[in-house]
Amino acid sequence: MEDDIYLSYLFRPKSIAVIGVSKTPGKMGYEILTNIVRYGFQGPIFPVNPKYKEIHDIRCYKTILDITDDIDLAILVSPIERIPKILGELKAKGVKVAVVISGRRGDLSSLPIVELARKYGIKILGPSSMGIFHAGSKLNAALGPLSVIEGSVGLIMESRTLGMALMGLTTVEGIGLSAVVGLGDKLDINESDILDFLMRDRSTRSILMHLEKINDPESLIDILKNSINSKPVVILSSASDVREKLESFDGYIPIVDDVEQALDLVLVMAGKRIKGNRVLIVTNSGGAGKLITGLSNQTKIKLSRPSEDLIDQIRQFVPEGGICSSNPIDITGRAGTDIYRGILDVVLSSDDFDGIIAIYCETALSDPLRLASMFYELWELYEKPIIPVMMGGEKSKEAVLQLRRKGIPAYSSPCRAMRAIDSLIKISSFSNQ
Amino acid sequence: MEDDIYLSYLFRPKSIAVIGVSKTPGKMGYEILTNIVRYGFQGPIFPVNPKYKEIHDIRCYKTILDITDDIDLAILVSPIERIPKILGELKAKGVKVAVVISGRRGDLSSLPIVELARKYGIKILGPSSMGIFHAGSKLNAALGPLSVIEGSVGLIMESRTLGMALMGLTTVEGIGLSAVVGLGDKLDINESDILDFLMRDRSTRSILMHLEKINDPESLIDILKNSINSKPVVILSSASDVREKLESFDGYIPIVDDVEQALDLVLVMAGKRIKGNRVLIVTNSGGAGKLITGLSNQTKIKLSRPSEDLIDQIRQFVPEGGICSSNPIDITGRAGTDIYRGILDVVLSSDDFDGIIAIYCETALSDPLRLASMFYELWELYEKPIIPVMMGGEKSKEAVLQLRRKGIPAYSSPCRAMRAIDSLIKISSFSNQ
């Protein structure tokens, strides 16, 4: 356990030094300090650069040694050649962990960074890390957007630039983040160390991990085996090596090469578990229902017919011309929020199905935002997952985003929902093993 | 050719009667009339409903027979039971083509609609059609959004509700439309009639067709064989019957069941052709480059190394730490617009590659909107296609939308771009046969 103290300093520092700050927007030393300050970090922040007296109205220090207070976490943005010297100063200050933003991935030159860090007892994240974000600590020390949706998805990114873009994409896709960690070159702290921590981090409910290689396959497989039943993981990778090393999970852990799909899956996994594979589709478009049904053959999803008893209960809500004895249930384009609500209540209370996909194609008859509020209510009310699909113009888009920002796995296309629930079934069946 | 006159009335009417209008928002008879009026149709509009004297400040007629002017196109929104009687009145007025919005798809009751229409010499689109939109005629007689991005993609939709949602989705996804046609039950006018017309419609450059069944496979295959070299078609369907009937195209025509993918593909096909499969990837993120490279094995895309000569020309632009002798070319996270521009100019002028995927992961160093303007310039300047991938937060999203609205196939994830260019290569190789 003592080993882990550095992780507390990393994720929950009480004070931060940023070494190599800059006043030039666009430069990493500007962007990262600005994010830390503006995101509202609560403890003291110590910028270091001999050129400045102050930056963002905060006193700027000539060297690390000029700082008299304790430093829990050091963020290093100076040119990579200076890192060895800086490590020496960090040791003198008693700093236990440093995030090295500097450096180009793969280009580890011949600097004795790890050797020195080990000698000095300093743990290193990086080099070429994108930094660290932890919502619970109001800590945004990442090269990425300033404004982040806070939520329960953890991101672990090996690539710095891809990580920045992906973190940006979460704001556009409505994905709430609990933590972001840039692994960079993983010279010291590796994927298993961070995964292990996030597995125990209570604000994180599912994890997306970008990997190009695995430093410590044994530890990683161990952690995954022990923990993915409580906290699912999605791997973003196209490296055959990563795929081979994780093949013992036999599809239970999704390994995808599409960033949007990765976000879709980690979103559904941050929500509820599903107890089985019996899924009912309710749709206001027969055409959308048919599209999605074809896809189910390639998944573990079982679209069985509702029981006679359930059909009897559903029938009262289905408008004329609808179909209630099949799966999908077709409630026709004239269905408004009340019809969805009536049917969903009945199905969520029954034992026939383990989850629901509710497809809504935008019509002038019903307000997507009102429908979204209803989906949210049902999500809170019942144990079983309901996956809303809301397809249409700006209003539907906004409805999907509103739901996502609350942690509800809503999608803008039936296919995306289908793939998501399929992954959820797989990971849940791993838990049930 | 005489046969086709009804199609001119359908797509380019000089006057429209809307039978069964309503003053209640949400009702089809309100929505469709409102779209026609507000979208700015240039000719006379004749609403018909005995209950009203006027609607939207336009005189409303008791019956069709009260209209003294000629009617090129009749839009029927009255209850389906009244359609036979209305057809009789349309015949008396000499109307040649009617769009039947009314009705539930598949529920054709026992009304002699087609029989009467044939007897009266009236062509019927529908029943249960979502209506018709034709940008060139300022005609928005569709159940769908009022505001549409005008462009060069034609949509042919069998399902009414799915069609409405998909038309809405084009506004969110930045896809410009030339025409939308709701086939509905296809009792009379079928998929081949409409496809044939759009193949000859100069404002349409590619076509997305939603099909659950094919009424006239022989005609459809004939049209596709003769025309997809000049105007590509994407099929949205999960019906095995549709797949089987089109299997002679052996993958040249994409048949997809994902609405977003369908839009992605029809967008790239509305742009430029590609002469071969040699694609160069330029990326500011090595990580993103690696993700996309893995995917290329499942496609027809050939990622060959640039020639020594080309490498020499590229080298001058690549920042320190970048890689210019491979594919992808890694220009590092520090690359700004000028670096992209320099390299793209050189590659687009060379004979080494047939197309480029330019990946940009959002960084604080470069402005996505400025980059988008540059991509647009290059798109206009060179014959070869350049497919921008811009991934990040709101600015990148907006950049992608700006490009898309101008008809440039830009994407927010490398995978989506890869699938799009793969489809483009396939369809282009069909043309080259």
C-alpha cells in the first residue's frame, strides 16, 4: 500500500508546481498552467520560469528551490534536456511524483531520466504525457479542453495528441469524465499502475484505455480479471500485439479502433449492468425497427417476442396501426411521450426482458426534450437499463446530449445503440461467470 | 419520354394543391403546408379543407373543384378512406400526379387507390410517402425539417418516419440535399422511377436510397449498371432480399444498415472520384495514425511509402521529431496550418498518390477553422480528393460542419474517413471497369 502514496499525490495533490511555464498561448507551458488555474484547483500553484515575476496574477518562481512550501505534484513542461537537472531539484524539495509533459513519444534520446528518478525516489508519469485531469480534485493539469463535462468515465491515453483530441471529443459527444491520465512513454508509471488506481477510484465507473503496447501484460491481465466485473474497460487500439495479449478475454473486453465507438461503449458501461440478453425494442418507426433487427444477428442480443400477458398489457397503449405482438414493438409515428411512457413502465416492471432500446425518430408530434426528460425519469426509477435512440435534427441531438451529460447512454443512431448494448451484455455475462 | 412528364410535375411543379390541410401544429396537414409556404415555393399554393377560409394568409378552398387555376401537383394528407373520392376530383381537374402522404405503410386496406389512379391517368407517389423536397424548385413538400442544407445528395426513402428523422439528421451532420423523395408503399411510382429521374437530375451528385424491398429488380439493376459510374448510390437496408437482389454488384454498391455510415458514404460520393487506391495519410498525431493504419488491412486502401523524390520534397516541411519517410507521415502535434499546406501541396501535385487523408487532432497551437479554410482551398485547387479528419472539441466539430456544408467530405474520426475513402475507391474502380 505504501507504494501507492505517489498515486494520491498524482490524483489528489494539495499543491502543484508547474516547471517551464510560458505566457505564449499555444505553448504547452501556457496551456497547462492556464487549465490548472482556470479549472479552479483549490491548493497553491507554483509556476516556475526565471523569465517571469508573475503569470495569471500568480507569483512565478525563478527555480524550484525558491519555493518554500511543500510541493505534492510537479508538472514538467521544460525542454526534455533539462529534465535531469530538474529532477535533482525536485529531489531536494522532497517531491515524490512528477508528470513529464515534455518530450516526443518514442524519442527517448539518451537522457538518464528514469535512472535518476529511481535514484531520487521520484515516480514519473511520461515523458510526453498529455497530463492529468481528476474531476474530484478540481485538477485539470491536462493538455486538452478547459471545460470538461464531469462524470464517471476514466480515460487512460498513451498518445498525447490523440488524447487531447479525444478529451475534446468527449465535450462534443456529451461524455462525462472522472479522470484523464496521459501515459506517454510509460518509462516508469505504466498502464497497470494507473488502471489499478482508477479501479479503486469511486468516481470512475468505466474506463477507456488507449494502448499501443502493454508494458506489463501479467499485471494488466490480473487487474482486468479481478475488476472488470465491477468496472468495465474498453480498449482503443489497433495494435495486434495488444489484441494478442488480451485474447484470453475472448471478446468480453471490447478492443476497438474507432474513437467514436470507443466513447459509445465506455458510456454505456458507465451506466447500469444488464442481467441477461433479452432486449425489447420499442420504436415509432417500423423502418428504423427493421434496420436494427437485421443487425441483431451479429450480436448476442436476443429479440424475443413479448409474452401474451405482456402483450395484453402493452396493447392498451399502442396506437391504431401499431404492432404490439412482435419485437420491435411498433408504436407508429403518431406516438408521443405518454405512449412511450406507458409501454416502457409496463415492460420495465415485467420479467420478460433484461433491457430496452427505445427508438425515437423525430416527428413534429412530439418534443424530443420532453421525451428525454421522461427517459431520464425511467432510468432513475427502474433497475433495468433503457437505451434511448433519438434520431433527427438539432432538438434530437440536444436531447441525446442532455441525457448523455447525465450519464444515460443515449445514441443518435440505432446501430450505435445496438453495438453498445451488445458490449454491455458481453461484459455483464463475464461478471456473471 | 412522354411517360416522364409526370416526374417534371412531381419535382418541378408550377402550382400545388394540398388537400386535407390543418391548423393544428403537429398534424401532417399543418406541417407539410407550412414547409411548402415557408420554404418559399414560388408558384400558387392551394390549400383545401372545407373547415377553413384561409390558412397562413392563403385562401383555403372547400374542394378541389373550387380551384379555378391549373394544378400541377396534388399533395394528399386527408384520411386514407377519402383518397378514392379525391382522385375522382383530381381527374376532373386534370391533375397528373399526386403524392399520397396519408396512410400507414403496409396497411393498404382494401381501397382501390391504384386501380382508380390508373383508370384516371394519375400517377401516385405513396401512400404513406414522407413527401417530396427538391432544392432546385424551392419545393419542400416533405414531412421533415423546414430548414435544409441545400447541396447535391439525393435521398430516396421508403419509410416515412425514418425518412423524416434522416432528413433531420442531414441538417445536424452537415449534409447538403438536392432532393428527398418518400416512396412509402410504392403502389405505383417505385424506386426505379425515382432513381432514374435523379440519375438525370443535374443538381444531384450521389444518392442514398432506403429500401425494404425492391419492386422492380430488373429495372433497378439496369439503371444502377448504366449510371453508377457517373452517379454513385448507397443503399440503406438490412433486408436480406435487397442484398441478394443486388449481389451482382459484388460490393461496388455499399449496402449499410447504419444511418450515420450511410450519410458518411453518400457525402464522399457526392464529391470527387479517386483514380486509384494509393492513399497517403498525413497526421499531427502518431497515435491517430497508428489507429487508422490497422484498419487499412480490411479495406482496398493501399498505404505505400512515398517515393524518395517525394520524401525529399516533404522533408523541408516536417518539424523536428516528425516522420516523413513512412505512411502515415507524422508531422507532430506542433504542426500548424502552414505545415499541412506545404506538404499537401507537394503531395497533391505529385503522381505518387491518388488521394490524401489529412488527420488533425485539435491542439492549442492551430486553429481548426483556419485549417478548414485551407483544406477548402486545396479541394478547389486540385483534382485529387483530400479527406480532412478533424477531431477535437466544439471548434473542430464546427470546422467539419463548415467543410461538409460546402460538399467536402470531412469527418470527425479517422475510422469514418477510412470507410468513406474505401467506398469511394470501390465505386471508382467500378467506373474504371
